[in-house]
Amino acid sequence: MVDKTSVLIAGAGPVGLTLANELARFGIAVRIVDPAPARTDKSKALVLWSRSLELLDQAGYVEPFLAAGMPAHGAQLSDGKNVVARVTLDGIKSRYAYALMIPQSDTERILEETLEGRGVKVERTVALESFRDHGDGVRAVLKKADGTSESVEADWLVGCDGAHSTVRHGLGLSFEGTTQQSDWYLADGHCTGLEPHDVMHIYWHRDGILAFFPITEGRWRVIADLGPAKDAGRHADPTLEEVQALLTHRSSQPIVMTDAYWLAAFRINERKVAHYGTGRTFLAGDAAHIHSPAGGQGMNTGMQDAFNLAWKLALVIQGVCKPSLLDSFSVERSAVGDMVLRNAERLTDAAIMRNPIAQGLRNAVAAFAMGFPMIQERAANMLSETDIAYPDSPLSRTARHGDGPRAGMRWPDRLPMDSAKPQFLAVGPSGVVAELARQFPTLVRMGPEAAALKLIRPDGYVGFDGSPTDRAEAETYLRELAG
Ligand SMILES: Cc1cc2nc3c(=O)[nH]c(=O)nc-3n(C[C@H](O)[C@H](O)[C@H](O)COP(=O)(O)OP(=O)(O)OC[C@H]3O[C@@H](n4cnc5c(N)ncnc54)[C@H](O)[C@@H]3O)c2cc1C
């Protein structure tokens, strides 16, 4: 017997769960499988940035995240003795102008509970073993913990199966990049002696970085770099005493860690695929890109891959749009992945400098630059991922630019969408947008009155930018998308 489904998702980490939620929200049949018997109990990715919160809000399930998380409003950089710079996140141009600190274990719990509320249950202890894209669909073999196998026929397969992705290997895509030969410690536990508790504390000590990220009241994530690796083998996980010795040595105040939940050593990998899929198979999240945790972008970027892919897949599956719509997924998200890797590398390089002259220069430049509100704002918009845009996407078209965000840019406000339908929102003079909604009833929804004419994508980016006299161009744009 071969089971049939519309979309098979391999992997129920935060990215697979986000994708499953989005597809289920649009009424698409999904199966989501994962060999792990339970979701992670580790804090791993700690931050939900503004853009992810906006997308969760638009999707209708941001509230449980806000209730479980804790806002952090900035960062404080010290050289081990003095505060070098303070960075505020208040300037982020978003209704969520902060970093929401929330352990990945909670993020996954909320996503899984929301998914169950939509009637989809993660199939645990089930791994994707192999697959074959035969043009009309994908034939996949699932392996269960009891050793039995099941054949599944899916219209589409998405590999959200993490850094060691079976889907990526199956597609034969190379994961270009490097493993940095430096060791890091991670510790998650309660700390006393750190104030204020709603900012990140970063010590650029001459012997290496020591960074504290608030998780909940009194609980902190600590990251410290140990310098170049002594050998190719994995460094042993630290003891609490070893972590405490670093805290005492590198911070300027007496910080004490107790009750460690998690102590680990790690190395940084920076790798990415060139294409996020081929044919009927896609990759999203760590399966497509991994990088340094500096900036806390990994999970956010992966979840936004999922938001980007979900509405496109839904419109194609529902027959509203042509399959060529899906070509824009890799173009858009691979460009974002490249940018995120570059930024994370820059932040990491700045953090691990050992040369005292370079360190002095870095500290002086940071102190100087962060004195300018505009630079602070730019840094905050980069970290919060609110500056992500798709100007070079095949989906971004400008007939004429008037007011407001340009083609490819994010629409900053919450959109009055029907949460069960992936549709473009037409913003402009009511007569023009009513006509577009009449001509393309499944693809376009009437939005608020405005002087310019814009078509805003279901994920909140401007697709078409024009003036009311450009109605014919807007129609052409929609006709090219429509199936
Ligand atoms: C120690 C550590 C610390 C981290 N700290 C941070 C941080 O501070 N900030 C940050 O942004 N990121 C951090 N990350 C990275 C972050 O956790 C990842 O970016 C995020 O988990 C990616 O989500 P994902 O869903 O793509 O992949 P994953 O979370 O890796 O999930 C992949 C899932 O796929 C499943 N799977 C594997 N093989 C198969 C298969 N054959 N079939 C089906 N399912 C399969 C796995 O069991 C897993 O559940 C950290 C990661 C680690 C390991």
C-alpha cells in the first residue's frame, strides 16, 4: 500500500513545524515525520527576532510566543573593565521593537501545539530514508523505529531535516563552506551578578569573548570562545567549574553561575547550498544553511524560509498559480542565506580577535559607531531581519514608484488578510483594487485605500509597485502568476 499526501515534510524542528503550520493553515494536506522520539529539551536558538514575530502575528499565532518569552531591549559591550558601547533595539521599525528571548524548546512546543490544534500530529520515530522525484511527484520511503518501512507518494517533499539533511544528500547538493578550527563553550544556567537583565551582556575580553543572553528571569545563556582548536577532534564539554573560571576571569563584576541545565562545547560551521531544491523537492532551514550563532539568525532565517515557501506551495497546489512561482523561493532565500552567512562571519571575526592592537581598534570603532543613532538603527534592523527585502526577485516589479515601500520591500503594517487564504493584498484607489479583486478573485483581496497602487504578497513584501494609472501592468503581473 502506498499512502498519498500533498506535502511530505522531513524534520520537525522549528523550520519543519513552521512550514507544517503554514500549509495546514491554508488547508493543504501535510505529513511531517521525525526520527527523534521527542522534540528538543535544549534552549539552542534563543531569540525570535522582530521579522519572525511579525510573520507569526500575520499567521495568527504570535500570542503564545509573546506569553512565553521575555523581551530584550539591547546589548551592552564591555572590554572586561569598562562599557565600550550600548546598543538599543528600540529603533527597530516594527511593532516588535525588541528581541524576544525564548528557548528553542518552548518555540518548538508552541509550534507543535499549534499544529496539533490544526489537526496535524508529528509522526515521531519515523525517518525519511530515501526518495525519488519522478516528475509528477515524489516517492519516499519512511523508516520506522520498529524497523518497518512505508512508501509514501507525495506531490512535494521539503527537507527541513537539519544540518545532516537526508534530503540534501539525496539531491546530491554540496554544502559548500568551512568548519572553523576554534572551540567554543556554551552554558545555560542561573547567574547572579548581572544587571540589567533585559539586555545582552558582551565582554570583549583580551583573552576571548564572553557573552550572556537572558533566557528568563535569572537564567542566562553563556557563550565563550576558547581560541584555536588544539586538534581536529571534538573538544570535551565543559564542567560548571570551568565555565565559572571563565566568568570570573573575563567579566568585570562577580558573576556566579549555578544550576546549569546544559553545558556543551561546539565548533562553528559555515555552509550553504547554492540552490534550495530542484523539481518537486525543496530544502529549508539548517538543511540549506548553517553558520555561527553570532546574531542569533539561524533559526529565524530558517523559519522565514518556511514562511516564504508555504504560500507559494499552497497557491500552486490549489491551482491558483503556475508552478513557476516556486522558482522564486530559491532565488529569494538563497540571497538572504548568503547575506546572513556574511553578517554572522563578520560578527564572529570581530568577536574572536586576539591581536591586542586589532582589539583596541575594534573597541574604539564600536564605541564611536554606536554613538550614532543611525548606525545603531541600521545594526538593529539587520539583526531583527526587518531589512530583508527581495528587490532582485522575479516577483518584484516596478511600474512606477510613488509613495511607500518599493517592490521587494517589506510592508511594515499588519495586513487585513483572511488567515486561511494565501492572497495578494491590493492597496490603492478603491475602484482600481475592486476591479483587480474581481478579475482575480482567488489571488487578490481588497486592501486599504491609498494613493499608490501596490500588490502585497501573502508574506508581507511588495510584489508590484505602481500608480493607479498602472492598472494594466498590475493585471499583467497577476496574469503571469495565475495558473
Ligand atoms: C548547541 C546548539 C546551539 C545553538 N544555538 C543557537 C543560537 O543561539 N541561535 C540560533 O539562531 N541558532 C542556534 N542554534 C541553531 C538552531 O538550533 C538551528 O538553526 C535550528 O534548530 C534550525 O532548525 P531546523 O528546523 O532547520 O533544524 P533542526 O532543529 O536541526 O531540526 C531538524 C529535524 O530534522 C530531523 N531529522 C533528521 N534527519 C531526518 C530524516 N532523515 N527524516 C526526518 N527527519 C529528520 C531531526 O531529528 C530534527 O528534529 C544552535 C544549535 C545547536 C546545536
